[in-house]
Amino acid sequence: MHSGFYVDTILSDVDLPGGTNGFQLAAWVRENRGGIKVVLSSAERTAKAAGDLCEDGPRIAKPYDLAILLARIRRLKGWSCGDLEESS
């Protein structure tokens, strides 16, 4: 977060190494960096909390369906279908 890069969307797994989990990360981001959107992912079934902490619904299951992941990011950003490809 202090790298100098502009971050507006975070994709994180629920299970993270080092004692912090994706729910805690999402809560921290919401409290400290309110403009950043969070998408949580997990191979495991997760609690409803994932939907409560993410701006656009529950976690995305792994393995990722690229179309679902891109659609989620587009909705978060308010982008139309071609915008993501154009901004890459």
C-alpha cells in the first residue's frame, strides 16, 4: 500500500499465510482505504462474512472461472465489457 502504485481493487484469498486472513484484510481495507474494492476468493466454503466485507457479493470459488472474475471486476469498476481489455 506504500509502494507508490495506484491500487483500486484487491483480489485476495481468504486463507493467507502469517496469521492474517482475507476477512481481516478486507475489513482493514474498508476501514483504512475505503476507496479500494475487495474481491475474496477461496477453495473452501466461507461464511456470509465474505459477502458482507466485499462490495460486490460473496467470494469467488477456486479454481477461478476467468469470465466470472472479469465480470466481478468490471461491475466493481463500473466498466463496460470492452473497458477491461482496453485498460490492460
